[in-house]
Amino acid sequence: MVTCIEPVPLTLDAGGTPYSTRYGDVYHSRAGGYAQAREVFLGGNRLPQRWAGRDSFTIVETGFGLGTNFLATWAAWQEDPGRPRRLHYVSIEHSPFAAADLLGWHARDPAAAPLAAALAEAWPLPTPGLHRIAFADQRVLLTLALGEAEAVMGQLRLRADAFYFDGFAPSRNPDMWSAALFRRAARLAAPGATFATYTEAASVAAGLSGAGFLVAKEPGFAGKRARLAGAFEPRWRVRRHEPPAAPAWPARAALVVGGGIAGVATAAALVRSGWEVDIVEAAGAPAQRGSGAPAGVLHPLIARDDGVPARLTRAGFLHMKRHLGGLDGSAAWFAACGHFHCARSAEEEGRIGETLSTLRLPPGFVRSLSAGDASELAGTRLAQGGYWFPGAGWVRAAAWCGALMGTAGAALRFHPGHRAAALLRADGEWRVEDPGGVVLARAPVAVLAAGADLGLPGPACAVLSAALAGTPLQRIRGQLTGLPAAMWSGPRIAVSGAAYCLPAIDGTVWCGATYDAGSPEQGERSDDHDDNLRRLGLVLPGAPRSAAVVRSHVGLRAVAPDRLPLVGALPDAAACAGLGLRGAHLQDLPRLEGLYVVGGLASRGLAWAALAGETLACVAAGDPPPVESDLLDAIDPARFLLKSIRRIPSGPRRAQP
């Protein structure tokens, strides 16, 4: 079912307190939102005392509202000398306010205004899914989960240390206080996790108690008789799987095999999480082979059913946009010129309005344009109408990777010009050796991010083949065509459809690309240029049909059979063999200790790389990932092995450990 987000305007009641006309209730106590946040939610969870000395602490909130609880918690973290190194704040909201409303409301409180301004500046578009926003030099991480509370709670995969159960009164909005929601919260609770809420409703106490929480009454806030608080102390087993705990690595150190956009993005994300990282790369510089195109299009994907590929690409696009916005000098490698996806036929164009009506995505993310309006934007004629993405544009991958490595500083060591010939594990660590047996890097954690080389014979071929249950990664050859801008100026915006075309970059208009499965050739082909120009003419009728090519680029990409990336821990195929796992889930499969993969980004590397790197870093550290549980499963590298296990005829079942 498609999820639609419903933004709301800020409305005040007669006393000047934020008020919901839909639910007929205020967003916080009339005695003051910050006072309520400090006494009820922080005080009820015994914060900041409980997070003292922790490396990471995770809070889950139902009902972000105006963000008052988040801002109060961030302020408490900021003022506390014993604060955890990283604070994860995961908050669910179905009807968000606009950034201007947040800023305007919190500007009334001088103490909160600076933090509120940072929140408003980073505020995401109201699209469904998880939005990871970093503050305080990547140490305070807000994951805003937009959607219905119960459904979103079921899509989280994390280990919660504290819960803020907030929302309109149970009598006004019972869905926010259902027993099912509390059971889903219990699935996420770390041992001894605490909760707090402003209500004392008997139905809430019963729902929490039934989910395994020990419930107690405490004095109420601002004249209320009582409120509830307590801890997760189940008297019986309430979940099949324990929430993900932080792995006990002897050191936060990792090695990454591959220095393309996947490897560099992953290494940078690990460094932001406090790791030291070595990248081993065969080329002489980052992003040279499959990632070496002069520039590529960064854009999302639209599908009427809003299925996994569309949701994952949207999440990746938005994450990359936030990431680029946080890098100094990003104008040197990112141009937000907008992107227009041209329909391939009149029939396809006719379905666009219905699709957008179903999805109800904000116009700041996507809207439809006629061929005439799109042509005016592009400065050249377009064949059909289509989708317009105003925030999209083009990215120079090599320059972006260089900037990422620069921000990582001394914690990231780059080893160019070294081919990884062996990947071995001994004494609790992985090590990479060159063809002469020289150790290039060693660490407890290794990440395979070798792009198109993932499927070739090499240091990880055997283990990767077993992990993917023999399913080969396909190599796709793509050739770009570069036309001199002096001959044809090209469009003013990025355009795609039967082919894509970028605005002129350094005197060259790039278009393409071919999609040739299984070809290992990296040399230029004249017939590929002809094909690129032929297909370009289907999108831009005024484009040249034949021309002298000024430049060319050929790259190879790795593609999985389902066209989705591989991100996560590799499964231990040998250990799975005798466990009787035919009815298993992905979380049941044993994994190879410390061995991960980020690959198969195919033709969506720019949209997926930053999100994939952040996801991998979270999985390796046991932190809340920036994507929903079903998306994690969809990109899990063990998915192919699980399918093969489920096809095996049943035999004697062994008890699960």
C-alpha cells in the first residue's frame, strides 16, 4: 500500500498553544513544551544519568510534532560533560509541519532558537520513509520516520535504550497508543530500556504491560494527577530475535577493498562513526574505473506502486542531497540544474498525472511537465512531457570522492596502485595482500567494494560466490558519448528517457549510455556512439544524429540479478549448510565474522552510494540504520543464499541455538 504524508499548518488555540484541528488536542502541555519535555520525557527516562559514559545511546519517539522533545534532549546532551559520543534520536511523524513553522514557533525561546534554526535548515521534504539528519559534527543523529506510527515502528531495526511515548490524548488518537504499537516497540527494546509518557490512561498501562514493560505511576506534570514510566522487563519471551547489538570489535578499524564511489562513501561513513579505515585501490586515484565517468545524473525513480526500487532510490537521492549540502565546496562537483525524465510514448505520458495523484509526493520533489514547459526549461525541444525533479542534477564522482577523503583526514589512509591479490583472516583480523604477498592493510573488519571486479576471480571470489549461492554478478559495459558544446550546446537541464544528456560541462555535452551485458571490452566503439545519438534523438529531436565525438568514456558496472545493491554482512554459507534453515529468515543466517560488502550499485551509483555507505557503517557498529527493515532485507547480500536454502527439500530439523 502506498504511504502518503500529510503536512499540516501550525494552528494555535485561544491560549497560544499549538493545536491540532484534526484531533482536537494540543501538541504539548499549556504549561510549556520544554518544561514538559524535561520533566516528563527526560526525567521519566532518568536522562541524562542513564546515558553517562555510553558510546552510543538511542531514543525512539512516537510523535515528533514541533520537535520540542528532540530539541530539549539535544540541549541536555550538549550541556552534559558525560554525554555519549553519539546520540541517535528516532522519531515517528505522519503529519509534519513546514520548516518555517518550526523556526517561527521555536524562535520565541531564545535558548532553543539556535538549535531550532539548525533543525529548520536541514528539514526534509515530506516524503515517506526515513530521513537521517546529522547535527553537532555528526554526533547527534535525528532519524525522522515519516509514516503511520504502528507501520513505521514495525519497519525499524534498532536497539532502543529509551522511549518517549508521545502523541495526542489516547481518547483522541487511539492508533498512537495501541497494544500492537507497544508490542512492536518491545521488539526494539534493549534489556532494561526505559519509557516515559505524560498519560496515565489505563489502556496505555495495560498495553505496555502486555508488551513486557514494567509500568509505574509517577506524579503528573502541570497539575495532572499522574503519568506513566517504567522499563522493559518481560516476564516471558516476547520476540524471536534480539535487537541488533553493537559488535564487540577489538578496535574500530576497517579495510575497504575498492576505491570507487561505493568504497569511498563507505570509508567516509565509517570514519564519521569513529573508525580508522584503509582503502586498497588498484587504480592510481579514487573513482577511476566504473566510477570514472566525467559526470553522472543524480535523480530519483518514480513507480506507481512505490515499491522497493523506487523507495530505495528516493531514500538514496534525498540522503545524497543532504550529504552534498553538508560538504564545503560542493558546487565544484554538484550542479542542481534539475532533471527531466521524458516519457517514451504518449501513453506513458498520459499515466503520469494518475501516478503522481496516487503517490501525492510534494512538488518540491517531483511534478509533471508538458513537453512545451519542459522544452522551455531545457532551452531545446523535448519529444514528450514527463517528470520534473527540481532538486536533481549532475555530480562529478571523482571530485566528490576526493572531497570525502579530504574531510576524513588522517583517519582514512588511501593505498592507490595496489591490486588486492589475497584476502585472508587470521588471529581475529582480515588482511589484504598484494601479488607478492606483502600485507597492504589489516583490520578486524573488511568491506568488499570493488565494483565490477566483485564478480571476477580475486581475493574474495570463492567466499562471495558461496555467499551469493552461486548467483553471478553480471558485468555491464556502458559507453558515454561526448559532443563538443561549440557544435551543439545541449540542454540547460539534465534530461533522460531513451537516453540521458547533461548540460555542457567544460565544453562537452555528455550523452548515453549503452547497456551491454557481459562484455569485458573497455575500448571505444563507434557503433555505440551511433546508438547513443539515435536514442538521444528520441528524447531531444533537435540533437545531432551524427557528429564528431570529442570525448568518450567506457565503464563497467556490477549488477545483481534483481538489480538491487548488495549492502551488509556476508553470510557463512558453510555454517548454514547443516542448520535446517529452510523456514529461516535473513536474521537467522550466520554471517562471516567481520566481512561485509557494498556493491552491485549498477547504474544508480550516485543515488545509492552515500546511503549504502551510511547503512554499512551502521550495521557494522550496531547503530540504527537509515533505511527501513524491508529495504535492509531487499539489499541484504544473504538474500540469494536464503532463496536457495528455501528451495532445498525439507529434512530433519535441528533446534535453533
